[in-house]
Amino acid sequence: MKFRKAALLVLSSALFLDFAATSPQQPGARAHFAFGGNAAQISADFFGNLVFLPVRINQTQPCLFVLDSSAAVSSIDPGRARELGLAPGQPADLDFTGVNISLATFPALSKDAFGEQAGRPYEGTLGADFFSAVVLKLDYARQTLQLYDPASYQYSGQGKILPLTFVGSVPVIQAKFTMAGGKHAEGAFAVNTALDASVVISERYSQSHNLFTSPEKTVTTSDPLSAQGKDAVLGRLKSFEMGPYVADSPLAIFSQSGPPGAGSRVAGEIGGAMLRRFTVIFDYPRQKLILEPNHHIQEEDEEDKSGLTIIAQGSGLKTFVVMEVEPATPAAEAGIQKGDIIAGVDGEAAADMTVGEVRALFRDIGHKYTLLLERKGQTLTVSIQTRRLL
């Protein structure tokens, strides 16, 4: 298996915890459906592999909150709370289209690097209390989201029901995977809707299960886009299995460090790039995760093919800064340097794009781009031709 540095986009805390809890913690939250109903469809905003929901808090102006199954509680950005005149830590009513969620407490918590990573401002998070109050159906293919009253919900589809256990408030399922060299492994994986990647595997799990038993080519560097500044390498698994469903050749990030006290029995995390292959139903009250495959099930993950790690800064998050340039990649060969600003791509101003759209361009294979760069007050034009790195 070949490896390269992972341009890892993790927008919530990484979870490599001791696998001990077997039932979800139930934060104080209640759902009230409009007109005495028991279901509601929410106008979700899918941004890459992340999901954002429009919400009004205590009848204030609307916000856009990220859906984060790894978050212990729902919370609001402190700056946004001040703008709306909200007192952190007080009870709150979250009003969605057709349903209201009442929270016993609503803290203000910041995610300082969120805007740089995602390319859009951070306003808040919908966490475990939100998930526990409803049955949530997330259709990645149609980009829709439905909420159901748990008291009346009954599943009747053709998907596979997987048992959920919980590490604290984080949902965990069992999964199997096969390394490129043929070694098989399985373990408990946290399901993280705020993780952009397909799969993350912890260093402790890799070591305790001897995943790398043959010589591997690896490049290990500190990735500024990881949740905790961890070193990470990126490679391809031969396959990844959840119940009867098998994804071929998914990308996997192998973490090179983890939080203190991490347990080897939790293999890692499953993120949005894997979940997008399904309609995913989170049924916390019954401790079930239901997967219905969609037309993305056999699509191959596409890695970055430039060697660039890019973040968004400045007004409107429209300044795209090169944070890392990997050696022996198209970006390095083109002379691009750390700190360069990508001002244009093929004659189009970069400010007319999002950072996600710029990153997506560099996942195309064999394309030659003309980049306009700003470097220490100078303007440079370079050409870069992408190629497969994995």
C-alpha cells in the first residue's frame, strides 16, 4: 500500500476512546412536531460530505448548524450567541421546519478552525441531544433529511439494521476491513457525521492489530487540518464492510497519534465520505443504525492529486492559502510554496469559488491547471498537472 500525507478535514473532536459504554447518554431534549404530526422534512444544506441544518433559536434570526454525531451536546458559537442576544447555558427552543426541539441547556462552544477547514463560517452544532430526541433519516443521494417521532416510527424498508452501542454519547458500530496487502481486521468504529473523510484508523489500533506487517511506503507529516494537529498518513484499503455492504478501495487515514488514554478496542471513525454511499437512519432510542445503499455505493474515493493542502482565510473565507506542499508531487514540481495564495485557476478568480470547489479540482486526474499565485506581494503564474498519487 502506498501512502501520502492526508489532507484531513475533521470538523469535530476525534474519538479514539475506551469502548466501555453500551447505551447512549440521554441529554434533556424533547421534540414537538407541528400540527400534531409525527414527521418533518428539513431543508438541509449538503456541503461536500458535511450536512448543515437551518434553525432558529428562541425565535431569533436563522442560523446554519452542522450535524455532528460525535458532539456530546448541541451548542452555538459564542460570537453568534452574542449577535443573537442569547445567554449561553440556558434552555433553548430550536425551531426547524415542522418540528421544534426543546433543549434543557444550550452552551456556547467555539470551533476556531472550522471556517478555515470548511470554507464557511461556524455558527453551531447539532449533537447527541438532538439525535436522541428524534429518529433521523439522512439521504445523501437526494440530499434530504427527515425527522420522525420515535414513539410512532417503524422502519419498513429493505436496508440493513446494525446495532448501535455508545462511547459516552457517540454512536459506534462494528465494521470489517481488508488492507491492500490482504490482512483482515475488524473493530468498533465511531459514526461521525462531521468527519469529511471515509475512514480514520487510530495508531494504537493499527499497532495492536499489526496492520502493517509488510514494508510500506509512508509519508508522515503534521497535518494542519486534522482535529488535533496529529500526524497522519493516507492510503487505500482493499475493502471496508458495514453489515452486508462492501465499499471497494476506500481511502483511509491512519492517525499517528491520539488523545491520552485512547483504547485499542475502538478502531477509529467512519465519516461522511463513507456515509454518502447510503441513506442513513439514526435511531438512538432503539439503538439502531439503518443503512440503505444508494448509487454511490461502488464509487471510488478520489484523493488529492496535486500535493497541496489549502485552507480558507480572510473576508468571506475567500483567501485560499497553501498550508502544505508535499515533496515529489505536482505542486512541489511546479514550484508552489507554503504560504502562497491561490488567486486564480484557469483564468477564473479563486474568490468566485469555494475552498471545497478548489480542492475538488485537484482530485481530477491528468488535468493541467494554470494557477495565479500571490507570494509576498508578487504575482506568479504556474502550471500544475495532476496525477494519481495513490
